[in-house]
Amino acid sequence: MAGLDGGRLNIAASALGAAQAALDATLAYMGERKAFGQTLDQFQALQFRLADAEIELQAARVFLRQAAWKLDQGAADATRHCAMAKKFVTDAAFRVANDCLQLHGGYGYLADYGIEKIVRDLRVHQILEGTNEIMRLIVARDMLKARG
Ligand SMILES: Cc1cc2nc3c(=O)[nH]c(=O)nc-3n(C[C@H](O)[C@H](O)[C@H](O)COP(=O)(O)OP(=O)(O)OC[C@H]3O[C@@H](n4cnc5c(N)ncnc54)[C@H](O)[C@@H]3O)c2cc1C
């Protein structure tokens, strides 16, 4: 069971990297694609979506690093933090990648741009190495145990 802590960090890190790749590709694409006479990156509504994605990934990165640090230190609450990080990061990564697909419009759904593959790959990270429901179970049980 203890070995799963590191595995969960690994899954979260993989998800984070893939979501970052999707966001990088989306940022570039939005500077090229024109609609209604301007590039996509000039629409303020879409700029907000980029900002939300960046904020989510940065929050996920900090949270993941903290969990990894706790595992390295052998902290008493490392298992709880690894479960929290796995749940939070894989959910955030999927949301961001899915939004990146949307921002590519119809091309996002085609294999040519690689985004749909990232979305499919990230979907399983919410299931692998213990589902995200089980991550919540681990966190809640630890909270109840700590309360006594
Ligand atoms: C591509 C892929 C690769 C995999 N690789 C490996 C591997 O290398 N090694 C390995 O050991 N396993 C591997 N797995 C298995 C994976 O870990 C399991 O699929 C995962 O843990 C979920 O178990 P399950 O499929 O039996 O779902 P189930 O246990 O049948 O769960 C079904 C649903 O019920 C929910 N659920 C179940 N129990 C509870 C509960 N107590 N409270 C709340 N909700 C609950 C689950 O979250 C899920 O939503 C792999 C799976 C996939 C899809």
C-alpha cells in the first residue's frame, strides 16, 4: 500500500505534463487561427479560458510538489497528501486538456493536432492507481481518524 503513494505522484506528474503540453499547443494555435477577422487569442472570453488553465495547472504543480516533498520527508500525513494530489492534479489536468480541445474547435477532435489523444490519455488517470473516488475515501478516512 505504501508503494502506491509514489505511484500516485507519478500518475499526477504524467497528467500534469500532458495537460501542460496541450496548453502550450493551444496557446500557439490561438495565435494562428483566425475567426471573425481576428486571431482566437484576441477574444477576451478566450483569454480568460487561457488564464484559468494556467492558474489550475500552476496550483496543481505546487500541490503535487508539496505531496512529493512530504513523501521524501517520510511525513506522517504523506499518504493523505499523495491521495489529495493524485485526485486534484488528474482532475485539473483532464479539465484543462478538455478545454484545450474545445479551444481548437473541430480540429481539436481530429487526430492531426494531437489534442484528442491527450484528452483520451488523461481520462484514464482519473481511474488508474486507485480511482479518484478511492482517493477521496483515503482522505476522508484519514480525516476521521485524526479527529478521533
Ligand atoms: C489502462 C489501464 C491500465 C491499468 N493498469 C494497471 C496496472 O498496471 N496495475 C494494476 O494493478 N491495475 C491496473 N489497472 C486497474 C486499475 O487500477 C483499476 O481499473 C482501478 O483501480 C479501478 O478498479 P476497477 O476497474 O475494478 O473499478 P471498480 O472497483 O469496479 O469501481 C467502479 C466504480 O465504483 C467506484 N467505487 C468502487 N468502490 C468504491 C467505494 N468503496 N466508494 C466509492 N466509490 C467506489 C469506483 O471509483 C469506480 O467509479 C489499469 C486500468 C486501466 C484502465
